Amino acid sequence: MARPPLLIIAAGGTGGHMFPAQALAEAMLRRGWRVRLSTDPRGARYAGGFPHVVEIETLSSATFARGGLLSKAIAPFRIAGGILSATVRMMKDKPAIVVGFGGYPSIPAVTAAWILRLPRVLHEQNGVLGRVNQIFAKHVDVVACGTWPTALPEGAKGVPTGNPVRSTVMDRAAAGYIAPGDYPMSLVVMGGSQGARVLSDVVPAAVAALPDHMRRNLRVAHQAREEDVDRVNAAYEAAGITAEVKTFFNDIPRRLSEAQLVISRSGASSVADISVIGRPSILVPYAAATADHQTANARGLVEAGAAILIPERMLEPVALAEQMELVLSNPQAAEKMAQAALSQGRPDATERLVEIVETRAKRG
């Protein structure tokens, strides 16, 4: 009896890469495929949400963008070792296709697929290609684009798919929105899988600056970096605000579905989750993002009237409090924002990517 076809997913170690990769893994498993996640030891720490039947292989990789001179000097040797390992493994257990989601941990598997002339696809979450996907874009069959349009190098073929969201997000797709009012309300603050210092610096003070009646009704779920958790908790406590502060929430889809307002970075996965569930948001693009891609990610929601964009350089407590009050004091406008967010959602993104993957695999 023939073994089921094998999909190798190559992804880096942030939620932006891992969440759409997880969505594809879940869908392909349902279709009877075997799935293997190829990443590095750091990426493996973010793989806890993948179904348990997904095999996790860790390969050595490295980046030239961080670290000292020694780290940069040995990076090529670590990458070469990872490529060699990936090539040998693929020769022993040949995948039907390799799909890269970006991040330097994806380099070995995508390179090995190119060496062995195996079908290969990239998925780019942002409107601007990440560094690794920029390298490979012209050397794969197609680039599936989560944000459209995506700037692609000449010779690369792009297809708009949207950003796949995990099954736990799809379970909450288009969940009924309770507009803000004089009753308990929920505010979700997300900085991406790593948290965001600027949100930890500004949001607690902005919440504290809200009118008393509004502040009393708010319950805050705030995702912060580990080194910021204690001070953020203290800031909320000093202002008499009920808040739960963690480095990571495993139940973000539920929290988003219950939220009246979301304050977030505009990473591709965060934007996709907000759009599919349909919630008003205040987006603060990460200023240091490559080619300002987080501003590009936010554009669809902002132009649709679903989100308010505040550049990081302009984020300060009074200005943020004013925008929060604008949403939370106007239930009709908030309802319109929620509906506008849904209009930008791509709940079929996973199916679109699955179709590309299966078609390319059949072509061999």
C-alpha cells in the first residue's frame, strides 16, 4: 500500500510565519497527507500549536542580520550543514512538494528542494517580501501572496491567496459583535508573538486617561514581552484597571471574538485574524519592519474604514486615548468598523493555498 504523499513545510520561528503554516498543515492532514515541519531549534519552540501528528524536524540555520562578527562568520557553515541534512532526508523520504513560509529557518529545506528539483511554493504573508523569500522568489513555481498586491522581483510569479488562519480562528469567523456600551467591555492588546514594548509603554497610560465611566467597564487582555509583564501589570493596577497581562495568550481567537476593540501591531497574521473574526482595531505598524511592510499590511483595513492607523512615532497616551474613546463611545460606528473588517477577511485563504499546493504537487 502506497504511503500518503509528504508535504514539507519550512517556516521560521515567529507567529507571522508559523500561524499560516499551521493552517496549511491542518488542512493537508484532513486531506490525508503526511506533514513535516522543517525549522530550527528556535522555531521548534513556536510549533506547539501544530497537530501532534506533524513531524517536527530541526535543522541548523542562521541569519546574517543579527549577532556579532563570529556569529556572522560561522552562519554560512551552519546554513550549509542544514542544507546538507535536508537534502539527505529528502532523498530518503521524497516529499511531493515543499512550501516555504519565510524566516531564515526555512532556508535549508527550500534550498534542498531546489537542488533536488522538487516542486516548491512560497507563501509570503506581507505586502513586501521578507529577506529569505526575496532570495527564493524567482526559484520557486509560484509565490502565494497573503497581502495583495505584493512587490515581487522580475521573473517571479505571484498569485493572491490571502493569509491562512488557524482552525481556532475559523471557528470564530464572523462571530457576532457586541457593540460598546455602558456594560463590561473587552480590550485586546497584541504585539505579535514577541510582544511590543511601545504598546506596553503607551497603552496602560492611555486606558488610564479614558473617562471614568468607560475605564470602569474595561477588561484588558494585554500581550507583553516577558521583561515588561511586571511593570505593565503594575501600571494597570495603579490605575484601578482589571487587566490580564501575559507573554502569550493561547486563546487569542476567543478573546478577539469577545472584544469590543483591538489594539495591535499590523503583522500579517494579526491583520488576518482581526479581519476574519471582524473587529474594530487601532493598528500601530512596527516602525522597523522591512520596507515598512506592516503599514502595507494595514492598508486594506484602514481604507475600508475598519481600522485606525497610528504611526509608531505618533503613539502617545493622550492621542491613543482619544482614538479609543472615539470607538468605544460610538456603538454604531464601532459596528460599522466590525462589518468593514469582515469585508477585508479572506476566510478561504487556506483553501486557495491548498489548491495551489495540490496542483503543483500533481505536476511534479
